[in-house]
Amino acid sequence: MKIIKRDFALLTCFYLIAVSIRLSINFSTEFIPGANGAFYLSNVRSIIESGELLFKDFPLIFYLEAMLAKLFIVFGLADIEKAIDLACRLFDSLIPPLSIIPAYLLTRRLIKPDKNKLAVIIIASSSVLFISFLMLVSDFQKNSLGLFWLFSLMLFVHKSLSSKRSFDYFITLLLFLLAGLTHFGSFLVAILYSIIVLFVKNTFGKKISIKPIIITALLVIISYIIILLISPSRLNTAFDFIFNMFRNPVIILFLQKKPVISPIDLISMVLINLTAITALTFYIKRFDELSDINKVFFLSSIIASLALAFPFLGIEWFQRLNFMSYVPAVSILPFILESIKHGKAKNVFLILIAAVIIFSILIRINIKTVSNINKEQYSELELMKEKLPNDGSVLIVARHGLEWWASYIMRRTVIREAALEKIYWDRFNYLLIIVQKKGKAPFGPIGLFGYPFREPLLPDNSELIYSGKYFDLFWSKTPPADVSVFKNELH
């Protein structure tokens, strides 16, 4: 499917708007912004220096960024530290907005080509200008690249349903695997969406077949093998999704006035559910008019949207999945538009989409960008590095977010407090705890909108071995009787 010149110009314009916003965020602070930015720096540097990840995770984005950083180094554009920083910021700014391309191609397939030509561009632009996408910047780089694979996956799912060509099936499987190499949450969405499509297709088939069950079983097995090979610790998390996805429902916690979701999460949840319910209403009314392909595709997208933004999801899984719920929702916007009969009503609908896009942009550019560290704090951690014991193994404990910077600067094993177990006091000669006493970034479980992560608790008999302007360093010599007190990182 060719992109006509006018559409190419408009797509480029919206792509550049998304890139500009991400560039302005990524380069707005001296050090890479966000709570977890140094997580990417540490892994990319480790790949360049040793060929391996420092922190085991889904690896694709780290290797891509390491290749870009290596190019900067080879061509003498920057030293290794600056090259890594530049590569991570540029990659996150330039690559995820390419999601507009598969979103455009999918939308063109779903809207009659002789009508609503501008609507294709408006809907496609929501793929990279909706608030969820604009929030996944800097320390959500894996999430953002995962969105690109998800939009591409949906495009080729529709193509596969239409053509039934081996090539399209192969590309669909490849995109599924690429999501699996990029981000745990995106991979779960890819798995969930694929299973939904298989079972919906089987439901509308001329006869019920066990083939979807077999394919689903194979997908699940392949998925668990990938998770086991890449990040074994996530295997329990994947099983937890199956058995505990409704633990601590987010809507119940919200009604109890507990600070569990941000206003942006709430707005996104409401918009996605309204979109999906509207589409479902039209789907029921127009069921007999739809082609077999679109019956499967649209119902699958509606179910996926409702599932990912379901208000009764447990808080842990809601925070993982809600940001990606807009991906299948974008694919049902063309269906809603085509279902609206009157031209004026169609225009109102497009204006509403445009308003959401503008609203998303205005919200994002007015959110203050913060890094977890500044120049003085960086220098103090470098000084602290020289004070570390060198007569035995060292494990450093820091609050969530700071652990990545501490590891990056000190080149030591660093964990967050919630990961502490009694065995660590025996495994390491020195268990050191960093407590930040000044200049702390306000990041917390719901980003910048709620309580920040608290500093680590100090067990009895902890000895102060370094004190600076921003940080104190303690040596914890013996574990507490109950390490479960470390598991709750909230105030």
C-alpha cells in the first residue's frame, strides 16, 4: 500500500511533532531524565565493555542503543560516557514515533479509501500523540519501542486475516518475537492479543476447531521459554498475571481514596473504556454488515482494549498494562468513524480525537521534567566510590531509582531495598546502605503525582561510614529479625 504525497507530508509533520516533544523531554535535564534512566546507561555501557547486560532484562533495545553509541565512538563524535548518554536519548526520541507508520497503514486498511482522507491522518497521529505515548519517555524506553512492535503486530494480524499468505504469517510471528525481546509488558499484551484473535476467529468459524487451542498452547510455551531464557525472575511474574491479575483492584483502591493511580492513568482508563464500549455498541448493531475479517479484528481489538484498561485489574497489573491499552483502541477508531452515518457527526468525532491529541500535548509539555540526579550529587557519589571498602565483596542498597545511578557511577552491585534477603548479609562482606538526605527527586510508584519512594530503613547496629552534603552511607553489619519490613517502599 503506497503512501500518497500529501499523506506523507502530514505523517512527517506529526512524526516530527512527536519527536520534538520527546527530544525536549530527553534533553531537558543535564543527566538523562526520569526515575530509571541510568538503567539504560548501565546496560548499554556493559554491552560495549563486556558484550553482556549488567541487569538481566529483555535485551533488544540495549543492543540497538549500544550499536548507536558504538558508532558515535568509532567516528570520534564523543567519548564512551557521552556516546552512551547521547545514544539512549536520541534513540528514545527518534525511533518510537515511527509507530505512526504501521498505525497509518492499518487505518488506511480500515477506512474506505475514497472517503475521510484526513481522518486517516488524524487517527494515525493519535498513535504517537496520545498522552500514554507521550508519558513513556526516557525511563520507559522499552515500553515505547514495544508500542512500535504492537502497532506493527496489529497491522499484520489484519493482513494475515485478509491474505492468509505465509509471508504475512511469518512477519506476524516475527513481530510477536520482537515484542518478546523488547519489553515484558508489551510481550504480555502481544500474547494476550494473539490469544484473543485466535479464539474470536474460531468462534466465528464455520465449525469449531481445536487448532486455536493448539496454537495458543504453542504460543504460551514459546513465550515462557523466551521469558525463562531472558529473565527467569519474570517467570513467576508471568504466572502471577494468570492467577492474581485481579488482586487489589485499582478501582476499589481508588474509591478508598488511596493514591494508587495518577490523574493521567484515570483519564486514559476512562477514554479507552468509553471508546471500546462505543465500538461494541456499533459492533452489535452492524454485526451482519461486517466482513468476516473485520468481525474478528474489531471484536478482538474491543476485547483487548477493555481487558487492558479494565478498572478491576489489580493495581500492579493495571500500572503495567493501562499505558498500552490505547494501542488496540486506536484500531477501533476507524470502525467507530465508519459506523457514524451523518457527516456532521463524523466531523464532531474527528474534532474530539483532535481535541484529545491537543489536550495530551498540552498536558505533557506542562509536566515538569526531573532527573533522579544532578551534577553535585553525581560528583558526591563519585567521591563516595573512593570511600568504599576494598578488602571484601560489597553490596550496596539504595531506594528505587537511585540504585541505577549508584551502580552506574560506583560500578558495584546495587539493589533496591525491596529485594533484600537475609542471605545477603552472609553472601557479602559489606552490606552498605545509601540514604539520600537532601535534593531527592520526587519519583514514586505513580510517578510524579504521589508519594516518592522512601529511603531505605536502617537495621540496628548500622554504622555511618560516610557523610556528605546529599548522601549518607551506612554499613549494616547484621540483618534484622524480619526483612519483610523492607518490602514496602512507600511512606
